[in-house]
Amino acid sequence: KHVLCGLIPQALISPWLKYTPDHIAGPGTDIDPTQITFPGCICLKTCLPGTCSCLRHAENYDDNSCLIDTGSQGKCANPVFECNILCQCSDQCKNRVVQQGLQFQLQVFKTDKKGWGLRTLEFIPKGRFVCEYAGEVLGYSEVQRRIQLQTIQDPNYIIAVREHVYSGQVIETFVDPASIGNIGRFLNHSCEPNLLMIPVRIDSMVPKLALFAAKDILPEEELSYDYSGRFLNLMDSKDKERLDQGKTRKPCYCGTRSCAAFLPYDSSLYCPLGKSNIS
């Protein structure tokens, strides 16, 4: 269920690139993403909000496996918890979507200016799960170490996802699929993306970085998301403060009308080792 449909170019089959469909524990992380940490629900028939312990707020998906809350009414996504391996509900439970893996034919291809890219070979309806962004889950110090070694010519695959808890706490997840990852590593940035990233938790507290269709996507269309990780490409004052305009920025070639000319840049990841400015 994790097989990439379509041909992977021979140039991508290299000793330094190891494919993994799921997160693996990398240097510096104190949580094993494969460890089962959530109890299962006791639903015997249908999982419904109010009775199912996995559905904390409301149903996550409709009868067509489409994400119900795509953020059209708000700036942030509600947390998504799917039923897990310990749940008593069946594998056909509609609260099991991301864990089913790839359902669409995707293809890695060479773009004109952006290197390798990923496109769909078939129609994808809005709200459907497309793929994960999976790789090594890192600790903050290891993220800084790897970034310090990069040059302006090197691609940066590391993504930092920050989730704000009601208590004011910020949960951070750092993922690097540069040498160990899945097909999500071939996704390019766009200032008008057709995918949105939602943290989805199933068995572990470490979220799967699930990418859903933000709109209907046509066959042969390139798949893209906002590298900044912002929900629906919205920027708030804190995001603007993180953009270091004095730093050499990498150009953006997405070609959209609202193109910002440069790829997103999170200055908090580039501060000296051991001196994080993230609260």
C-alpha cells in the first residue's frame, strides 16, 4: 500500500537514498515514532464523536475519505487522531485514512528549474489524502548541526512543524527525508500550493505529516505545498518576524501570481548551536 505508482527515474536509485514509508527515529530525538503510545477505542460498530476516544472534536473524514475540516473557516487546523492498531473497530472504519497509505498514482519527474518534482497521474478530489512527508525525526541540536553544514546550493529538506497546545506549550517535530525518506521528499514548494499539511496521529505521539488535496487536482498536475508549513498559506505576525531578510535566500520558481520570489526561511533554525530562540 506504500508503493509509488509510475516509474522512478534511475538517477534517483542511489546508495545514499534509503526509502522508508514511515518516520524513523534519528539522532537527538527522545521519542520513537514507531512506539505505540495511544490506547485504542472500544467501538465495536461505528466510531462517532462523543463515544469514540479517538474522535476528540468531530469526525475527521466524510464517507468519501475526504478531510472534513480544510480550514476554510479558520486559520488553523484541528488536531486529527485516527483509530490505531489497538482499537477494536474494523480496518474499514472511516477514521482510518492516512494509515491506508497511497491511494493515487503518483510519479517522480524532472522539472525545468526545480530539480525533481512529484505529480499525480489521476484526478484527486479536494480533501483526499495524497501522501506523507516521512523521514528521520530529529532533535533540535541535530537539526542545527545539519543546517550549519549546508551551503546555499544545497537543498534543505528539513521541516519544522510547531503545534500550539491550549496550555501555551509548543510541540515541535523536526523531520529530514534527505537521505532516508519517502516520496514526499520530491514535493516542491509553491506560493499557491494544491496540498496542505496536517499533523495526523495514529499510534504514536509523533505526528505523521499528512498532505491532503487543498483543491481538486487534475491529472499530470504537479503536487506542491508551502514549505513554511503554514496552514493554507496564511502568515501571521510571528511568521513575519522569523523571516530574516538579511540572509541570502533561495529563489522560488513556482511561477504563481502571488510568488514571493524566495523560498520560505525560518531563521530560528539557523541560530548558533545551543541558542534556540524558540519558546
